[in-house]
Amino acid sequence: METIVEKVAEELFVTYSVEPFTLLPGTFHLVLIESQVNGSTNSILSTSKLIEIEIIKQPLFTTILGGNRLSGYMDVLTLKGDAFDPNVEGNDAAKREGITKVWTCKNVFTNEDCVNRQNQTINMAAFTDLTVTIPAG
């Protein structure tokens, strides 16, 4: 845990940082801040503040490039996907670490699996990378 002390506009701020993944999403925490100072007349001035912190879990950010368009059955269709965890700090590789990609394809009119011209189901589960290329025909 890191402690940072800053002086802003003649007021002293103390900041405590908690390491990522220390507090579980969906939990609530009560933090009590107590301050006291010895007064000039040998009296002690004190105050306290209780705050509640909710730890939320943001969903993964996912996008598909090349989707939401028409494609002829004789055209090669290439879709590129991206997914990352907005809760992870660091470089792009760290944000994408451990994310599993699962592609599915459904006919928008029948909600059935996509099929090719030979009426064979297109096996989207075989694609585990972020790029999917469906051959023509």
C-alpha cells in the first residue's frame, strides 16, 4: 500500500492507494477517517468521517470491426474483434491477458446457426483468435 501526502491550498491531504484486485467486486467497505490535533489551550480537537465505498465490476469492452453490414455469399467475410478489461491498468497486453474469445453466428431472421451454401453449419467455435475469416461460397 502506498501513502501519498500532498499540500493543496494550505490543506493537508493524505491518500492511501490499495493494490488492484485486493477488494472484491460487488462488496461494500466502510472507511473511518479520524483526525485529532492538540489545541493551543491543551485541548484536543477531533473529528471523524465514515464513508462507504462500493467496489464495482465493469464489464469487458468488446468491439467487432467489419460487422453490421451486408456481405454477398461469394465474398470472403473477415471480422476482427477486440476485447479488453477496463479495470486493468498497464499496457495493451496486460488489459487483454486471460480473455477468452468465443465466436458465434446466428441467422438474424431464424435465430439458427449460420450455414454455408451447402447447408452446413459454419463452425465458429473453431476460431479462438480475434480475427475470423469465413471463406466465400
